Amino acid sequence: MHQYVGLIVLFPLIGLLINGLLGWKIKNEKVIGSIGSGAVGLSFALAVAIFIDMLGAAPEQRSHVVELFTWIAAGSFKVSAAYQVDQLSVLMTLVVTGVGFLIHVYSIGYMHGDRSFARFFTYLNLFIFAMLNLVLADNYVLMFLGWEGVGLCSYLLIGFWYQKKFEGVTITWTGDAGNKAFWVNRIGDFAFMLGMFLIFKEFGTLTFNEVMGQADTMAVGNSTVFWITLLLFIGATGKSAQIPLFIWLPDAMAGPTPVSALIHAATMVTAGVYMVARNSALYALAPDTMMVVAIVGAVTAIMAASIGIAQNDIKKVLAYSTVSQLGYMFLALGVGAFTAGIFHVMTHAFFKACLFLGSGSVIHAMHEEQDIRHMGGLKKVMPYTYWTFLISSFAIAGFPPLSGFFSKDEILWKSFADGSPILWFIGAAAALMTAFYMFRMVTLTFEGKPRWADDKHPHESPPSMTIPLIALAALAVVGGFVGVPAVLGGGNAIHQWLHPVFAQAEKTMALPEHHAHTTEYILMAISVAIGVTGWWVGRRMFLKDPNADERIAAKTGFLYRLLARKYFVDEAYDAAVVRPVVKTSDSFLFRFFDVRIIDGIVNGAGALAGWTSRTLRVIQTGVVQNYAALIVVGLVIVLGLIIL
């Protein structure tokens, strides 16, 4: 079945071409939505078929490269349009197409009546097409094509309602948010390109298998590999919103809610995690980079979680939650727990997509209201949205036996066993904050007395929106059982599945086997206690007093304002980077260099030509005798030069 992998990428391409070229003529929303959703659904069905076929093969026979054609050939440099079918790429493909399909179906109901309905589904299909190229590519160049493709789609979709105002710290319009995402990601993309150049210089190839094969013979601590992995990680901090390039992701909430679910759950933000995992053999050779990855991940996790505590926009809370969860994933990668990081990518896709789509259902019912302080009591009128949202909240808070418990607990355990107690403590503190702000949000949104305005008449969303919510909530319940650890009597199936992909890195790192089950039980119990504590405090505090934030703000003063204003990071970037660049561009590059130097040269050349013309035109008298005299003088001069 693996030879048909090209069709997985082709189906969304066909969908985007049909809707992009003919959508304006089709006009029927059901037809347009069916084409867009069906294209991704076919890709998911084929991915499932390939997965089932791989299950029947021996582990060493599950990896294949399917070459479609030679893409670039210049001297010794050759790149093919080829896809790598192995355990990691197939798992990511299942997540991208499966969750992406549900988001497409949800969008049919959410975007009903939008005048750019066909354009929206065209962009969604393009997003899936780009992401599939990223995760299936067998070389860095094709991966980079998908990498840039999802960046382009994020710009198009975040600013989809480009004429709509957006309440941001340094931006006003949704188009500004799209620009912000585009430019911040260019910084990371430039680093990614430098990493690719170094890879080609060092290994003479940009094909994954050839690079990893040569890496197997290299010594740990190689300086070139350090710079390669560090540059690639800087690229990942852009796409996966880690410090210092995380500032674009919260403002990505300016786009339609299905876009938020697609970016935050199944596609763009997981690209950096996948890229680091795909290069696990290189990162294993660079322990210093691994330390940087772990520290950045841990700091991002706790910083974003603390900001989420003080946010009141339902989508902003989830946005900072995503940044925090991505920090967990990089924490796992940094301590060498590559399987745990990818496991959390999968479970996070389930419950975070459900949470974002649930928030969209709430916003849809509340007629674009997003402030949770103006909600309350919605569980009675929106039962499906409430229960699916609640289940996913328990999952992200790490309640057993939901999916988030298994993946998050494994990350915390690995950070303690293979990292350090400090990393575990930071991760545990972030987990406590996560449980608190999630149930603060659930309580203020769905429980207590209604606090909405009289002109609001909330109601449950249509089946096209609630059915995907139910499916994602079900996945959030059962998705973690593929990673039940041995300490709980499980076989950790996902670890067994991904082991061949990460075997080279695990061999290089030579991490010790851990048999201290007592320690693992204790840490697991602490993890559960943290989730329960966050749930109890968040629910009790805000069920009793929906205005508890005001009381907390009065008592904590600057600390609360610091969290509410997101540590003033946007203001700092604006003051340190944006305004100086704009001012320099205006006063120096434009008014001095462009106007005086560039325009001066151009205008001066024109003035010189005019002066020369005016000077020489005096000899154009129109009198034939004068011209004859000039010819004679010219001949005399020429003859004189020849004689001399």
C-alpha cells in the first residue's frame, strides 16, 4: 500500500484546485464543504489503509521511500520529490488528516453564510496539502516546501477576515495578526535555511536517510552538528511558538475558530516538534543543544501557563495553553524522550482541537462574544458542547485515564529520570497552572448563573459542529491507551511502534534503564494530585465568586497586571524592535538614503543629461555651411592626429 502515498498528498491538492477555481461558480455551501472535507477524508482513509498494511509487516520492513520524480538536479546536488513512509510519518499523517477532516466538517456549519466560503475551504485544503508534504518528505528541501507552505497558509487564514478589528496589544486588524505571524516565522525560517546549508556542506546530501546514516559514524559533541541542530531548533521556535518567537501565536486567534483549531492542534505548531524528532539522530550527537531545547521548553511551558491564568478571552486562554503544551513537547525532546514528545503531539491534537472547536461553538452561540466574564450557565443550553469541552479539559489537566494523563505523565517522569528534578518541578508547576486556568474557564463559561446580555440567545450548535466535537472528545478519552506504561501493566504500544525510528538516537544517548517503580508511582500520584488540586481550586473559587479575578487583582496588584499583560513581551518587542526599525526605515532608509541618495542619483543623471543636451544643442544651427565647416575642422584634426 505504501506506493500509493502520493495520493494522500494529491487529494487535498485536487480539492483546493476545484474550490479555488470553480468555487465562485458552484456557490452551494454543501457542495463546496463536501469537496473540501471529502478530499481530506480520502487522504485519511488511505493513511489508515497504509497503517493497517504496516501493522502486518515486520518492524524492519515498515520503512519505505517512494520517489515520484527528480525535482532538482545540479551537479552533485540532487533532490527528489519523494515521500518517506515509516512509523513516524504515518502517525503524523493520521493525526493531520484525521483531525483535519473533523475540522473541515465542523467548518461547514461554522462558516455558514460567509461570503468567502469557497476561499476558506481552498485555504484549508492548501494547509493540509502543505502539512502533508512536511511530514511525509524524505528530504529537507521538500520538508522546507511544506514548512513555508503552512507559514503562507497561516498568513492567509489568520487574516481571513482582514477587514475585522482585533483586540491586540500592538495590532488592530486581523490582517496585522497575519502579518505578525508571517514575519516572526521568517526569522525562524532563515535559521532553518542556514541549518540546511550546513547539512549539505557537512554531509553532501539533504536526504534524511543519507544524513542519518553518516551521523551514525560521528562523535558526540561534534561542533558542526551543534550548530546544525541549534539552527534547526531556532526554526522550530518560530513554527512551534517557543521563546523567544512565541509572540505570533496568541494573536493568531484573530482568524476564524476552525483555523485556530487547525493551527494549534493538528498542523503548523506541531511542525517544529516533528522536525526535531525526525532529526533525533543529529540531536543525540549534540547534548548541548538538547539542554537548550529542554530549558527553552520548560521555561515556555511555565511562562505561557502563568499568562493563561489571567486571560479572559476564551480563545486567548486556549492559545497560551497551546504554547505551554508545546513547551512540554520540547521538554520531552530535550531530555531524549522523543516518543513521549510525539505521543503528546497526538493526544494534544485530540483534546486541543476539541477545546478550540468547543470555544467556537460557544462564540457562535453567543454571537461573537468571547469574554468568559460575560458568559455563565451555558451547560443547560449547550449540553453537547459542555460535556465535550469538560472531557477535554479533564484530559489536558492530566486526569486518569484520559489521554492527557498518559502523555503528560510520561513527559514529567522522563524529565525527572533523564533530565533533572528542576525540570520536573517546572513541568509540575505548569501542570498545576494548566488545571487551574482550564477549570476557571469551564466554570465561568458553563456553570453558575447566566451573565450574558439580554440580546444574547445562546443555543446548541448544529450537528455539523457537534458531531466533530463528540468524535474528538471520544479520542481524548481513549487516545492515551496506546501509551499505557509498563508500570501500570501496559505495553506502551506507541513506544514499540516508534522505537525503530528513534533507535539510533537512543543508542547514541545510551540512557540508563529505569527500574525505580516506587519513584515513578510517587511522581504519578503527585501528577494526579496536581490535576485534582487545580480542578478543585479553579472550580470552587469561581463558582462561588465569578468576579474573583477582581479581588485577586486588587490583592496582587502589579503581579496580576504583569500576567494579564503577558509580561509586557509585546510592548518590549514593539519598543526594542518594531518602532526602531520603522523609525530607521522612515528617517534614514526613506527620507535620507532613498530620497537623497537613490533619488538624487537618478534625478542627477537626468539633470546631467539635460545640461549636456542644452550645451550641445547650440551647434545644431540648421545652416549647411556651418555643418560643412565643422566637418572640415574634424578632418583636419583627424589628419593631424594621424600625421603626428
